Amino acid sequence: MSTEELINVCQAVKHGDMRQVTNHKLGKEGIVVDVTEDKLVVRVENASEIWAYEDCK
């Protein structure tokens, strides 16, 4: 994910919109529920995980 895409995801999440991302390193998909600095807090099934935005698309 580029910096511009990260900004767009941050803005969407702050406004209550859900964004689905794929972590290409882990091969997992999830919903972004929060953004902290340069990390994404992602809901995967029933758990939350922290992913680097560089690993996501």
C-alpha cells in the first residue's frame, strides 16, 4: 500500500467506513478497524492483528 492509499484508508476509518485489505506476506484478508502511526489494526475473523501498511494492498 502506498502512502496515499494509507491516507485514504485512515480518512475512511475515521469516518466510520470499513476498508478491506489483504496482507500479501501473510496471505490473509481483514477489515481495518483502526490506524496507529504506520500500522493497521485489522479484524481477522474474531481477532485483531497489527499489520504494517507496506505489507497490505
